[in-house]
Amino acid sequence: MTPPHDADPSTATTHPGLHDIAMPSEEQAWRLEEMVILALTSILFFARLGARALWASEFRWAEIAREMLLTHNYFWPTINGRVYFDKPLGSYWLVIGATWITGAMNEAAARLPSAFAGLFAAALLIFLARRLYDLRAGVMAGFILATSFSFVFFSRTASADVETITGELAALLLFIINQRRPTGWWIITLWLIMAVTSLMKGLLGFVLPLTILGTYCCLAEGWAELGRNLLHGSLANRLRWLIDHNRWFFNWKTPIALALALTIYYLPFAISQRLTGSDKGLYMVYRENVERYFDPFDHRGPIYVYTYVIFALMAPWSALLPAALFHAHQRFHFTDPARAHRTRFALVFFWATFVFFTLSGSRRSYYILPILPAAAILIARMLDRPISELSPWTRRLLYIGYGVIVLAVVLSTLAFFPPHLTLPRPYSLLPSAPNRVLFGIFWLGSIAAIIYATRDFVAERIFGSIAVIAYLFMFYLFVMAFPADDLYRGEKPFAEQVRQLIDDHAAELVFYKNVGPDFYLDLPKPVPEYDRLRDLDNAMKTGSVHWIIVRRRELSELDFPTTTLAAEPTYPWDPREHDLNAMLLVEPTNTAH
């Protein structure tokens, strides 16, 4: 039997309740579950990682790393020879490091850092939730995160988003482990973790952990206590209270830690500036992190975007999120100090992240990915207790959420039918779902999981049922279906066709209003780019231009006759915008070879 979930056998001096709870009777069993879950996560994140061609923003990480390897300049990120310093250098260095494993700069190398980061994030969340509650809750939270749609997606995508989540979790876990000795030397490690995390994607690696920890320390005793101490009394007493509750920040070690962290963060930019004479890296840090947050120049999503986006990002587990949030806000959680501190930390983790990204002027759906670990903890905590202990409304929301998941499984049977029988045009022209035999096996496994749960509707069976459904569908989607989709994607085959046509005359190729499939062209030197027709015409007069890669939408702008030699393939179900963006290799008709 698991001991009482909210038992607190020890006495905390600062924030009681955030610590390990001994589980001698089930410890070995749940440790086995932990190893199994991490093994399954590894399979999900690494299986056929390089089987799918790069897409969209992945080209940025792959091409910058390729050009760094080509030029041996690891402090000046470029795409086709042009500087691209929108992100710090750390994530590109990880891609370069991954080539030691893959033996080449390819799709797998570009994605390996994200896959490793995703695995580490799942493990860190297990440890964090265990410190908050118990190993059982930790295992649940880790697997919930590892099988959430967007987390799997970005763990198999070349980017810096999952690395940021991993660094955030490492910082929060370090705080939870050491929060009873807030002035210890661990403060140095905390700041170094934030510095390294910030070298992946930007200053978010500093700002988000500081926001969460600062907010939690002020709210650890609740809103009423915060109001009494910050809204009443002398200014000196208010400041004293604020400092006392944030000793992890207000201590003599913090200036040392901050100096080291800023040095580590600034050093790559300083070396880059010294080698190139350009301070563009630091300017882009300001532009991408500060200016974009307060005065955005793009991605101005509506202020309510994250209220519904999170349900897509965390599918299928997000169906249980309303129940988990309702359960976490129940008053009984706050009657016992030990339970209150644990619940407040989880809620602050969730809501501080939500508010931080909502207040940003620049909003995109995946920006709020760092909220997923907090949501996973809340859902795991709800499922880590008997359903009979949940309030009536929590149970209702839980039943509704599980019903939504069951409905989704039932609707997935449409994948067995040809699209022309179930979808409107142009989607009716889509090919049938790949590997339908495997999909059928997984579908039967999901139905068996549903039957298993509904025969005895208890929390453990609900978790096990959704875990099976989530894992099987994520495995099918990301390991089988997405790679099969490469048959209908044209960047890579188009680049291969271009390479065959131009043979060893790459110097005669130019880009017009695009950068082409530069990674897959794998050329030793940058290709000249022209954004104005006048400049292209002048280059044509020199006789150095024999091939032009242009998008179909810009082809009509060329004021000279051309012959299309190769075209990026498009399909009937593609939207018109995709067709217009398709790349063409054209040859001026007055050029002889």
C-alpha cells in the first residue's frame, strides 16, 4: 500500500513539504516502472529519427551547423553565407557535436540534441514530481510529458525549444532539492544552469526560472500572507519580509553566481565580436528577447491564444487538464502546510508560465511549451489518488475528459477508410494512411486499454489506459506516418535533381528571392542571392548566371525568357499558397551549355 499521499514525516525550515516521501513497500516496483518508461521514451524519441527529411525551421539549425563545419567558424552563424544570429550559438554547437555520433551532418544529427534533451526532461520531471509528492506521481508525470503531442514533436525536431525546457526543469529541481538551505553554494550551480540554458534559445533560460521561483517564494504561505506583509506595515518591514522569503536570491553568493553566469553567457558573443568585428549577436539578443516581448514586430497572436492552444499541444492528456486544475484549486489542499506548499509550487509553475507568455506581445502556439511539465505534474497528482477522494466536480470533469479521449479513438477508425470516402475536396485526394495493418494493431491495443479501464474505473487504470493510447498513437504518428509522408514532400528530391543538372557548375547557380534548398544542395560555397530584378539582370550580363532557383510566384517577374528544368513537386491536396511557393530551377533560354 502507498502511504498517505500528503504525509509529511519531516519538519521543513523554509518551505515544508517539498521533499522525498519514503515508499518502502512500492519503491522497487515504481523504480522498475521508471526504467521501463524511460526506455519507452527513448524508443519514441530516437526511433527512425533521421528517416524524415528536414522541414520548415529545421533547415535553420541544420544549415547553420553545416556552414560552421564548412568554414570552421563556430562563432558566426550563417545561412548561405549571410549572418543569422537570431538564436545564441549553443544549440548549433550541440548539432555539430551530434555529428560525432552520426558520422555526418544529416537529419539525425540535427535532431539528436532535441531527442536527448526530451529524454533528460522526462527524467528530470520524474525527479521533480517525486520531490514534490512521491515516485509514483513522478513516474506518471514523466510519462505524461513524454507522450504529449507537442513534446514528442519537438523532441524529434531540430530546434532549441526542448533544450530550454530541460534547462528550466534542471533549475527548478535544484531549487527544490536545496530550498531548505537557501544560501548554500548550490546557488552558483543554479545560475550556471540558467546561463547554459540561455545559450540555447535566449534570455528565457534566465527569466522563466527566476519568475517561477520568485513568485513561488512570495506565495508559499498563500495570498493572504502575501497581502498582509506587502500591503501593510513600514517599507522596511515589507522589504525585510520580501528578502527573507527570497534568501536564495538575496544573499552574498548571488553576485558571484551572477557574474559567472553572465560571463559564460556573454563569452561566445564576445569571441564572435572579436573574430568578426561585429556586435550583431548581442543586438539580436536584445531584438529577439526584449523588443519582441514588449514591442513585437511579428507573431502578434491574440491575448487568449494560449487558453486553447495548450489543449492541442498536450493532446491527448490535455483532456484531463480541466479536471486537474479544478482539483488543484480545491480548498482542502491548503489546510495542511505540507500539502499547501507542494500544491502552490505546482500551481505557481503552471500559472506563472501561462501569465508570462500571455503578457508577451509576441505570441505563437509553441512559445508556451515550457508549461507542459507543470500541467503534467497537476494531471499526475490528480491520478495519484483514489477517485473516491476527488470532489464530485473533479470526477465529472475527469469522466468527460476520458470520454473525449475515447471518442477520439473511435473517430480514428476513419483512418481505415480511403480519404475520398470520408473527407471533402481537396483533402479527399490525400493518399490513404500508411501502414494500416500496424495502425490496426495499435487501434486494437487502444480499444483493449479502454476496456481495461472501464471494467474497473480507478485512477491507476485510467492512467494506464491513456498511457497506452497516447504511446501507441504517438509511435504510429511520428515513427511511421510522418516518415512515410516524405513521399509527398519535394525539397530533398528537388535539391538532388538540381545537383544532377548543374553537375560541377555550382558557381553558375543563383537564387532569386529565396535561399533554395541550401542544406540539401550541400554546396561548398554560398550561392549568390538576388532580391531585386535589376541586380539579377546585371549579373546576367556578366555571363556568370546559367541557372536560377525561383519560386513559382516570382517566375512571372523575370523579364527574360526561361526554360523550367526542374520543379519541386506539388500535389492536388496542397493549398494554393504551397503551390505558389514551390521552387523551380529555370534556365535563361539564351544561355547555351
